Amino acid sequence: MPESSSPPAWFSRVGTPLSPAETAALDALRLAAALPGGAAAGCVGHWYDAGAIVRAADRDGAWWDREEEERERLWECAAERHGEDGVAAELAVVQDGLRDAVHAAAMAAMARHGVADPGLAREAAAAALLAAHQRALARLAGVEGDHYFTAKFELFAGGRWPLGVQDGRYWVF
């Protein structure tokens, strides 16, 4: 999904079928992530299903490790361009500027679906904040364009929750 100037629609599309544009964005995200075996996409339809995936013990640790390695690589590139303190300050601004809005959006989306799980709302908000952090890091490193972290953030900003890899699928809510 192309980046727009409208405000993010955090969690507004969770539980709905994927649109053709979202399917294309998810395919681009999976391609940019270079997931082994292609990791087919899967879409969950309820908050409880999303919670089960993010809390699963058999979640793909290799996927998480790849994200962390890429985050560390981008940090080094960004620090070369802006200095450690500059990068840390910019990332703090991103996090601080979104924290309340993202958490409120998660709580509101859960309420619309008749779900009351503050822990899951915190997990959803934390995942969105991580995506914002990762995308800002890619921008600071000068590689934002078609980067996996940008594609992941755009799915969040478009109202989805990319959940990650479990059982050979890249799940989105």
C-alpha cells in the first residue's frame, strides 16, 4: 500500500477480509522479508486468534532473529549517518508521539469487536510501536523505500496487524 499523508488507521481493518491492495502489500512484505519457502500468507479474523498467534510458543524464532539482525544492521547504518545520540533521540520522538494514540486505537478496535483484554491491547500497541521504530530506523539509515520494515509499517498504518510467522505462514490480522 502506498504511503499517504492521511493519519494512520491503526487496527481499523482487523477482522475484515483483505482487500486486493492489502493482499498486494502483504505479498510485497513477504517478498521484502525474504522469508524461507515464501511463507504463504494467512489472515486471522478475530482478536482471540491474533492473541493465540502472538503468544504461541512455537512461533518462528528464526523470523524474529532475522528482524533483529536487520534492526541492528540499520542501527549501525543510521548511527554512521546521524550519530548514536541522534538516532536514539529520533526514535524516542517517534515512540513518544505514537504511544497513546496506538494504544487507544487498539482498545477501541477491541471494543468494537466486543473484546476486553488489556494485555492483548498492550501487545498490539507494542507491535505497532515496534513497526514504527523499525520504519524510522530504515528511514534514518537511508533505505526506507521498498524495505521490509516500511512495508510492515504500512500494513499497520492501513489498519492491519502483521502478526509474524507461525507454522510456515506469515499471519496478518
